[in-house]
Amino acid sequence: MKILLILISVLLVMNTPMHAAQLEALETFEEVHGNFHRYTWVSDAAIPLIMGKVSQLLDSGTDPKKIVFIFDVDGTLTDEQMPSGGVTYPRSSEMINFVRALHSLGVTMIASSAWDQFDHTVGRIRALGLCDVFQAKGGRLPTKEVSIKGRALTADSLGNIISVRDTGSRSNYYRAKFISTFFADDEMAMRGPFPFSHIFFLDDSDRNVDQFMLDFEHFFPTQGSAQESPIVFAYLLTPPLINIKARQTLHKF
């Protein structure tokens, strides 16, 4: 009943009915590579369909803690693809309501930005009022240098706000977002079997989605993996639009 009520609340907020045509349109842009499902040019109007997948999993008995959502920050949670350093505005009220609805269902939530200014990323999460969702309490942890399955990695984290990059990479970008799952919830995945059966990833960068799939295939190759592979749903979002409504609301005060 709780799952149904939350799903209905998301639909009411968006005022977007889940038509069969919508589902068909979303699946038209689906590419399947083994257990990796990639969807391209997904708008906020598809949020109820993503929520529907979660509802089906929970209704079938999937433990919510075995479901993890990884959200990019700039352009996915905010309405600007590049952080400006000014006031932070949400991508849309629908996206923020979606994030909160997922949190209330008990699924694991991660925010992972590719930008190399981690403190600024935390500031944007704080400005969006989502620190509780991503368990961002206390101060930033010291930067970690670890090795996972032959990969030398550098990670910055505060709760489940996690940015990861290959230590030896020439790029300063923290694009290893799939690997953030190994650091979530007190590093469960580094202490034992991989804890998630279903992974949902939302990002507005094609390159980040490509890297996510490469990293997934590195840790869960089609053949020879000792662990059962999780199922991944990766959504390449449409570029964000300037949230005029949020700006108008702010300037009223």
C-alpha cells in the first residue's frame, strides 16, 4: 500500500498519466547489452515509468536495500550542466519529488558528480535540501586511495555523496560513477559480495553513461564472473532547461 501511495503521489505531482504509448516510446530507445539496459533522451515525463519499474520490483519481493539509484548532480538534479558557483536551482520539481519518493521507499541513494570540486558538489546537494536523502552528515571524509579488482581509485565522499576517478587517469573528472556503489553505505561492496541486485543510473552526459557501462562490464564481464551480475537501467536524460519557475519563486522573497 505504501508503494502504491507514493507512486500515485508522484503521478499527481507531475500530472502525467502512465499511458501505454509513453512506455512504448521509452522502450523504443532501449539498448540491451546483457544485463545492461540503456535508455537515451529520457525526459522528466518518463519519471513515472521509472518509478513503475521500482514499484514492480518491490511488489515482487525485492529488498529495497538491494536497489540502488545513482544520480548525477549538475544537469540531473540541478538545471545547469556546468556548475556556475551561484545559486543552485533544481532541474525540476518532478525530479526532486522523485528523489524524495525513492528515499521514502528505502532504496539506497547515491549522488555522484564528475566535477573535481567536491566541496562545491556537496554545497549544491545542500542547497537542494537533499542532504538527508544522501546521508550527508558531518564533515567530508579524507580522500581515499584504494584498489578494487586491479583498479587504482581515488574517492571523495560525504555519506552517499561519492565521486570516484581512476587514480592514474590524465583527466581530472570523476567519471567512475558505477564504482561509487562500492563505497555506498559504509563500503558494503568492498567487504563482501556485491550488495545490489538492481542499479538505476540517471545522468545527462552521454560520456558518463558510456563510462558507466564500461565500468559495469569490467566488474561483471559477460563471461567468467564469479558473482551474479546485477541488472542495470541507465538513463541518458535530455539536457536540462532553465527552471524559470524556481527562479521566479526565489525572487519573490
